[in-house]
Amino acid sequence: MRVEVLGNVQDGGVPHLGCDCEICSKARDDPSEAKYVESILLKENNDENTARYLVNATPDIRQQVKWKYLDGIFVPHEGLGHITGLQFFGQEGPDISELSVFCCDDVEDYMMKNDPYRFLVDRNNLELHDFSDGETLELRGGEIESIQFHHPHLNHDTTAYMIHGEDKKLFYLADITDFNREIEEKVEEADIAIIDGTFWSEDEIGRFEEVPHPPIRRSLDEFADTDTKIYFTHLNHTNPALREDTEERSELESQGFHVAEQGMEFKL
């Protein structure tokens, strides 16, 4: 089992709409500097005909998916960065047939009550499969386990994934309001964890209370004693750790933590 990072930024992407900061302006002028919304790809190997499963259907899916076929998509919740990309598989796009979408009851309920997604299901572009808390699915090269946590500021659950390979486990939770002890235990259980690093600190933006996420500065202390190799993802365009030449990135790396960069691959 191999896990490839396809993106590492928050749902609004980079460039971020309406932002003229240095990183967004640079990405707007030079598309090669753009950063895609967080997503990972699960695959058995790098062969052209291998099975591939996507975690998150992001607004950047047209740039992230480079293959004609996918075997399935895991949707953790119905937020902008997780479900919007499904719309590109309909008749305006490849008009795909019965693409498997694995999600919990809340996500299925949302899709069946909202026309853009209900239309795709009714046309058989998408085929929904229940994948709720505690369920596992065997994949070629390993298996994936669903673990649900409450996402208070959105008032619904979000699904994390424990990805089991032959030799290692990778825990993926890219979007959560805060870390609790149950989440910490899952991080400690895994060999590798890719977790929410949206903001560096709580005072990074003026409306943190509207979009709360666990700040990296706090997470460095929270996970200081774990042996798990931790990578941060879902970074906001304002997060200084997103840039390689900042003091914050140096501080993070000096303590043994990392940023999940697009193109990274983990062999499990």
C-alpha cells in the first residue's frame, strides 16, 4: 500500500479568493506555484493499472486526478474541500458510470437532499456505499478503517481514516475543530499521522472563533512525546509554516515534525 499526498492546503486553496498576500499573488501570477486542497491517494503500487482510491473530492480534483479511472472516493464530510469535486464526474465531465463513493449516513443524507449530488446518484454517475464508524474495507495491498469524530463548529461528524498496510499504519485526519484524547490515541497507534495543521496560532486570523482548528504551535507540545511521525496538512494560506523559509517551519522541523507536501509518498 502506498499513500500519495495530492494537496496540503485548506478548502479555499492557494491562491485564496480575494487575497493579495505574497503567496497568493505569486500563485495567481504563476500557476506552477498554486497549492491544491488537501487530499491523498491510496494505491497498491505505481503501475498504470493499479487500483486507486481517493480521499476527498476537492475543488482541485481536475488537477489532482491524472488517471482515467478511479476505483472509489472516500468522503469524510460535506464541507467545501471534501465533496465539491464529485460534481466534475457528471455529464459536464467524463460522465462516469457508478463511481463508488464511501461515506457515512450524514454525508449520504446531505447528498440525497441536494440536487447537484442527488442528480449524480440518480443518473448512476455515483454509487453510494455506507462506510460508517468502525467499518473496514479491504483494498489491494491493505485495508482502510473508518473512525468518526464530532466536528463541533460544523455540528456534524467527520471521518478519519486508519490505513493499514503490510508493515505500517497511517492515520489521516485533516479537518477537525480540536484534538481530544481519543484522537491522540489514534495518532499514537499509527506509525505515520497526517493531521490538521490549518493555523500556526489562534491569532493568525481575526475570525479564528468562526473557523476553529487545532493550532500547530499547540500541537507541537501536545504530541511532543509521541513516537509517531507526524505531518501537518490542511494549512491555511495565512499559515507561515506553509512556506519553507520561515522561522515557524524551522521550529516545526527542529522538533521532529513535518509538513505534508504535494507529491510525498508513504509506503506502508
